[in-house]
Amino acid sequence: MKKDITCIVCPKGCTIHVEYDETGIKSMEGYSCKRGIEYATAEILSPTRMVTSSVKTDNARYTVCPVKTSKPIGKDKIQDVMKSICCVKVKAPVRQGDVIIKDVCGTGADIVATQTLEALEKE
Ligand code: SF4
């Protein structure tokens, strides 16, 4: 199999051509430094992504709170993680960095709030 990968480690954006099969990577061309080799290898063997989304809120001015994973997770887990996130409702106040879901779907990553939301004042 062949795949062209754009390295996003630095602004140069090298296009790395990779040939691989089920046993591993056979050849790689187009990178300009070893960081590109590491990036392309990870993209082929175990691709990961940061996930950003939002959760519903209660007792806050805004109806949703933006969240993200605390570290990249395997691409194969993204759908499960999104399902977990969509079921959650957080009650304000929420602080930026608060853990909303610990070890989401057993990935070792937490879902954390990326914005502070104050609680609505009682009238
Ligand atoms: S291979 Fe090296 S030089 Fe090219 S984009 Fe990646 S990090 Fe930058």
C-alpha cells in the first residue's frame, strides 16, 4: 500500500511518500528530517488525534462548554469518545482545565473543559 502524508511537525509541510504492508513500513521518501520519519511512522502504525467538542451545561449563561482530550487518542477510539461526550451535562461553575470525564473510554486521556463558565446568579 502507498500513502502520502503531509508532515505537520513544522511549517515546511513536507509531503512524505510511504510504502507499507501489514508487516510494517517498507520505504519512505520526501521527509527533510528525522522528525518527519517519526511523524509518518506514527501516522501509519498508530495514528492519534486530539479531540475537541462541547458538552451541555446546566446553570450557566451558555448552553454548551467547549472541551478537549488532555492528550491525543487513537483514531479508532474517536467515535466511542464522541458518544461518551454527547451524553454528558456539566453544572456550572466550571473552570478551564476541570476534568469532565476521567480516562474517557479507557484511552488514558481525560476530557477537560477549555473555558471557564460561571454559575448563573440566583434571582
Ligand atoms: S519532515 Fe522535518 S522539515 Fe519536513 S515538515 Fe516534517 S519536521 Fe518539518
